[in-house]
Amino acid sequence: MQAGTRKLDQKNADHLDDLILELSLATSLPIPMQGRDYIHATSAANSFARHSENLDKTSLKQLTHGIKPMLTLLWNDIDLPVAAKAAQSLRSLMPSRTCMLEFIDLEGLQVLSNIFQKILNGKKPDLVSTSTHKLIIDHCTAIYREVARYYPWKVLRVGGLRHMVLVMRYGDIGLKTTCAGIFAGLSMEEEICKQMFSNGAVRPIIEVALDDKTNEPCLMACMGSLVQLTRIPEIAAKVYQQGAMPLLESSLHATGYKNNKGIREKALYSLFSMSNSEEIQRRIPTEKVLAGMSRELRDGTTDAQLMVIKMTLKLHNKYPQAEEAFVTSIIDEVLRLLKTGPFVTKNLCAKCICVLYRSPTNQMYLVDNMALEALLDILKEKAGDLQEAFLVALLSLISHPDVPYRFFECYEGKAVANLAKLVMSADDTIRGLTVVILKALTVYGRERIMKEVPSTRHHLFEIEDGIPVLAGEEYGGMIQEYLQFIVENRRDQEYLLDQLGEEDWANYGMSREAMRPYQETFQELDPMCKGFLDIDELKVVMVTLGYLLDEDELQEILDKYAKATGGTLNFREFMYMIIDWNTRFGSGLNKIYNTALQRGPIGRARRTAARLWNKRKTESEEVREARRKRAAEVQERKDLAAEHWEADKIRLKREADEKKRKQARRANAGRL
């Protein structure tokens, strides 16, 4: 009951005092009330209830002295109508916190507990038909509700939960609504939720909510209780076992209420909490639940849309027969929220791209509908660790064989430049992810990527053996899988053969089919599809051909054939080397002579002398460079000294003067 707005004037105050006095006298009689005394007491209690129910809280504070006689009248004989009037009067005082505390101090809650036990403990009570007991239970339940708002544990200590369960089971819709409201308020505390479950409140809540006579406030209160109960993992599965699914399914499609969205949201919250329980996860995504989730994602509130996305990720792989159809049906909504939703929803939509939309068909659909642009826009706007999910989603899409070409075209070709800025991020994870993505893209065009990467970050792109894997519980394995897809896609595209021009084919004198074994050999030596071989990989080639060459010989080969890439061998140069290998020393006697000259003792001596000469030359250049730097530093110091000499002279003079003054003060102090 809400406090009224009417203030207590002097006339009404005097009248209420007279009523309280009359009630006090009636309750102090040594014999039971009979005849006129009983009529006067009933009339006084009724008049007190009528006069006090519309008073404001300040006025109600002045009536605390009426609580004791009302409690006495209530407990003396619950079969008399005066008890119902006393309960009504006590209920009218509860909006005042002062009256409530007085009521508690006078053991009012214990009196109510005794009354509930007296009426409810026995045969099935009739709490539907109008009677004195029904009216008393109505008012006492309302008092429980008011006290439970501020002192829930006091209500629990007198057995209030047990009483409310019984009232909810046997009462009419009004009592059930009041009890549902009490449970909704009490369930805000986790420990009380556990006691609600222990006292058997779950099944009555579900039954009342499913009742055809249930009104909207009752349904909302019941759903609120279920939301809180299902948040406790050990209770969520038991709520399901007690028959909550029919209620949640029907509530998820609620119509005909003023607050349909609120009821649907509460059902969605409960379903999400239940989906956290591994015991029942596979039973949650029924046909009705999936239909409701789809509708809420399309037409629901922002909170409901966020909950649907969370729930979809949580239930991944839990309903294999229907999941593919469901996630495909909501792909447009996920795209819309990725572009226009709040940031937290965008973040989850990016995770959906990584987890749910991994098939080539879905990836291409996302790219065709501007998913790449949406991800790049978010990466441009956000900073720090907020970019992680979007970078992984970008890597996921790039794992499609056709998407890297589309990526290079984004933002009129500026996508790489925008992404490359993130290699300067102070966050290690973001910087590492960006490097992984750009490294993966280098198999489609290393020069194009490195041109946009700041020179101070080129060392991050040094080629490493194997596939780079980003450590992390959430994305680690996923990233490795995406990178493997990218490399395999690039190999399947035969990009090495596509690099050769007509002149190359004419020089090689081989068909495309004959060249494929050489391409496969090159790719085995180049697992990251970087497009070239370094000196260590060239050594493997030579061992495969049956030659054990020293490092100087390998370097000579690179110097001879690796003209375009400067120290590394691309596929075109690799093919020229292979074709030229058997005839590189000529034929006949010339071959014997040249082989001895190049690979025998003379060749080794020549290479050793060249290495020593180059070493001395390099050392001489290093010495000259060191002297030049030293001279430049000396000259710089001289220039600075000349620039600040006058200021230094003034400073030194001031320091000397200050030193003399201190010495003079000490000398004077010594004489004194």
C-alpha cells in the first residue's frame, strides 16, 4: 500500500487518538469482548483504518501508539471480524518506516507468523471465498510485502517464505499477485533465492504464471523471480526440471499485454541463464525458442538483441541439426547490428563472424554485404584492446580465397594503409594480431604490404619458420586455422606459375603441366608462401639435387641468379637456376676444368681470399664511418658550447658570487 498525500489536521488527529484510546481500553478488558464492547471495538478499528489509509508518511508517524492495541485485537481471536479490521489498520500504517520499525519491535512479524500457521496449517484452506480468514490473510500478506522491501531477512526468520508458498498455492489471483511480487523482490539476493528454492517456491511460481487467470503484474513478477533463480547455476537446471520451459516458450511469444517486450525480455534472460548449465544446454534451443530469438533480434530492444547474440554464441554446436539453418536466417540481422548496433553488440557480432559464419558461402555473403568495410570502420574508430575481436573477424574473412583481393580494393585501395597503422599500437595483443593479418596478406603481395608498414616496424615481419600462432585462450587455435586456410588457398591458386610471362615460358621450353612439380618443390621449401627462398632454403635445394655446397658457393649462386630480389631467389629465378644447373660449367673438357676451378681447391682458395678481402674492406669502411661520427659529435658539442657560452659564463659568475657570500657569512658568524 502506498502512502497517501493527505496531511493529518488537528481535528482528525484528535479523532484518531480517541479511536486508539477506545481500542486500548477494549484490549485491556479482563474478559472477552461481548455485545456493545465488541461492536465499539470493531467500529473503532474500521474507522481507524479508513482515516489512516490516505495519510502521508509524516502524518502516519504520529500513530505509532496505535500499533500495540491493533496487534492485540488481531491476535486475540482471528475468527472475529474485528481481527480483519485490525489487520487492515496495521497494513495502512506500513508505508511509514517509523511505524514499520515499531511494528517489528513489538514482535508484529511473529504475530503474523503465528496467524499464518493457525490458518494455513491444517486442511486445505479456503483463500478464495470471502471470509474473515481470507481478509486477514490479504492484509497480513500485504504487510509482509511492505516489510520485505526493507527487511527481507526479518520476514524469512519468521517463516515468511513458507507462508507465501502456501498462500500462492491456495489463494485467489489477488493473493497470488501479491506473493509473486514478494518473491520478485526477495529474489534479488542470491542467498534468499536459494532459500526460495529450498522452500519449494519454484513450482508454485511456474503454475501461477501458466494459469489462464494470471494478470500482467502477476506474470511480470513471476518472470522476474525466474530471472533471478536461473542466474544461480545449481538452481537453473532444477528450474528446467520443474517445468519452466513451457512457461518460458509462451512468455517469449507473449502478446496481448501492455508490456509484451518486458515479458519477452525476462523470458530471454531466463533462457540465457539456463543455457549456461551444461546439463540442459542441448534442451534449450527448441523450435519455439529459436523463433522467439529470431524475432527479438529483429524487433526487440537493444538489451534483448544483445542477449540473443550472447545466447547464440553460448549454444554453438549444441543443436547441430538446426543450428546451420538458424544462424543463416539471422545473418542479415548480425550484419545490421555490426554496422549500427552499440559497441558491445558489435563486438559480439564480430565473434559471430569468427565462430558461426566460417563456411565459404557465409563468408562471401558477409563480404558482399559490406562486412569488411564495417570491420575496418570500427578498427579506425576504436583503440586499444577493444579491437581484438574485430581483427580476428577480419582474419576469418580473409581466409576465404577471394576475399584478400577484395580487401586490397576497400577504401579505394587504402585498407592496407589503415590497417598498417595498428602495428604502432601500444597494446601487445592488437599489435601482434595486426602483424599476423598483414603477414598472411603478404602471400598475396608482400611489396604492397611492406610499403604501408612503418619502417620502424619492418622487423616484426621477418619471415619465421612455420605458421605464426597468437597465444590466447579465446582465439589461439582459431587464428592458426585461419592462417592455414590462407596459405592453402594461395597454394591452390598456382600463383607462382601465374607470375611467369610469355618470355619466361619460351625460355623454359616447358608446358604448365611439366612445371607443376617444380612449383610444388618451391612451395614445400616456402611453407609461408612468401614467394622467395633465402640462403638456408637454397641449401636444402642443393642437398635435394645431390650437392653439398658451402656458404660461399651458395652466396655465389644467389649473386648470379637472384637479381630482382637482392639476396633471395624468387620462383622465376629459381626456374632459371634449375634449367641452367647442368650446363653452368659447360660441357666436355671445359666442364671438367670449370668444375675444378669453381669447386676444387682453387675455387675454395679464391672464395676464401674474396671473403677476407671483403672483410677487410668492410672493416675499413666501418672504421671510417666511426671516425666520421666521432668528428660530427665533437663538432656538435663545440657548436652547442659556442651557442650557450654567454649563458654559461653568467651562471658560473653567479655561482662564484654566491659561494663568496656564504663564506663571508660563515666568517662573520665565527667572529661573533
